[in-house]
Amino acid sequence: MKVPVSIRVWGVVAMTALVSSCSGQKDKGEGGDKAADQAATPTGAEAPAATAPGGSQPEAGKAPASPAAPRVIGMSQCNLGEPWRVQMNEDIRKAAESHADLKVVFKDAQNDSLVQRSHLEEFVAQKVDLILVSPKEAAPLTEPVAKAYRAGIPVIVLDRAVLQDEYTTFIGADNVKIGREAGKWVAQALGGKGAIVELKGLMTSAPGQDRHKGFLEGLELDKHPDLKIVFDADMQWLEPNARREMESALARHRKIDLVYAHNDPGAHGAWLAAKQTSREKAIKFVGIDALPHEGVQYVKDSILDVTFQYPTGGAEAIDAARKILAGETVPKKIELSTRLFTKDTLAQGGQAIQ
């Protein structure tokens, strides 16, 4: 049967309209919307400073921060087994509380670098506005820090540096300098001779390596041949480990004149071990951190002979974060100062070290 011409013409017109409509929907879904997205968030060489890796400019088109819509900061702490790290979190929290337009999300890696890597990946996936991270170890955290920075999220590295410069800023004290000052103090306190125990922090971390390096520089063993490090061990910043290692040192060496621990909990653990064998009064104890309720108090109680301040940088981190989120430029490295606390300098709040 022949189809009337009028019906065939109508069919062609309808089919043409249908194809055109489908084609238009495809262009909008696969090309039109994508083009619109690219226009809103340009990439590559054409992208503005706001989308540069780790850029300090606020996201284009984003509403100003407010208590109802605060900027979110993700904070990954390597562990909360060290009092100094608990204090860092508290300093961050306290500093952020005075700014209603900031919200800090804290995560505890529980001394596991793989867990801490996952923290940074989660923060990137959640598109937080800024990341704070105090790494457990340098090498395992270098790549995830770089990836977050490349994703356009500002990253502030605290205390322990990573192995490259793909981050926004680093905040911390000079651990080599602190170790060096400790070495100088020890050499002078011992009169250039004596048996030393060194209880090291985690030696896969930059602070542990730097505090050891600086200590050797300060001791100047080539000029003091009668100064000997008779025992050393990696106590991984933990007081129970330090106490156990000191017990080994005491069992091996009848004469120990001084213990240099890379942090105050380590020095305190060593003192407890020495006290158990009634040898604590014959040994000097040197620590680092100088928290008011810990290292400084130990000096007051005649447990430590000296402690060197290692600021947490918590307040400074929030200050830098606010500047970055406001589009301001901050230095690549913010170095914190240190002070020496002995019985003689406690009343004046410690002695500044230049």
C-alpha cells in the first residue's frame, strides 16, 4: 500500500526534529555543561591564581566565610601519645575558637603513616579549604602532601618537614639549632668530660635527625676527647620506651654523667629508671619541649637540669591559615624561636636563644 505524500513529509519533519532534539541534549550533557564547568573552573595555563596549586587566593565565586558557612580546616596529627602533640592540638583549637568563621576537623593518625596518608586523601575528597598536617615521618607523607597542594588546597606543614617544597608554608623551630645549644650546654656543664646517654626521638623523622646532628655539633667531640656518648637508642619520643632504654644503659654502664633526651617525656622516663636504682642524683638530665606543665615543671621539681623550648606552632598555624584563606601571601617557612629553662632562668620565663 502506498503511503500518502502528506504523511511521509510529516514523518520526515518529525524525525528531523527528534534527531535535532536528541543531538541538542547530548551537546548539553557532554559538551555544553562541561564547557560551562570549565568556564567556571578553568585549568592549565588559562587558570587564574585562585586555582593554582596550593593557591592562597579564595575560591572564585565562593561566598565569604561566616559562622553559618565557616571555612573548614582539616588537621591531621601524627599521634596523641605525646603530651606536646596534645598541646599542639589544644593550641590550634583555642586559636580557632576566637574566629567563628573557622571550623577545624581534627584527626589522629595514631602513629601510623598509612593512616595519616588516608587523612590527607579524605581531606582532598571532602574539598576542605585548608589542610594542617604534622607528619609522623617525612618520606611517607611527602607524596600525599604534594597531591593535596596540587589539588589547589593550601597545606601548612607543622613541626616535621617533608622531602619537597610542594606545600604552602612550613611552621616549626630550628631543631638543629636547639640540638646544638643543648650540646654546648652539656659540654660546659660537664666541664668537657663525661659519659653521655642519648635517647633519640624517632630517627625517621626530621626533628630526631636534626636534634642529633645539632647535638654533635654543639658537643664538638674533636675538641673534647673526654666526652663520650656511651649509649644511644631510638625511643621514638615515648616515655615508656625511654625508661626501658635507660634501664639497659644503667645495666651496662656503672658511670653515666648525663642523659640528653630529644624530648622531655624521654628525659623524664630516663630519670624514673635512674631513680629506681638510686642513681638519679649522680646524673644530669636534659630535655626538649619545655611545656609549662611538663618540662618547665620538671626543672622546678629538680628532675631536669635544663629543657629547651620547642613551640607547638598551633597559634601561628591558625594565624597563617587566616591570612592564606583571605588571599594574603605568607612566607614559605615560618621559624619559631626557642628559650632555655634552668632553675636560674625560670623566674624570667626562660632565656632567649639568639
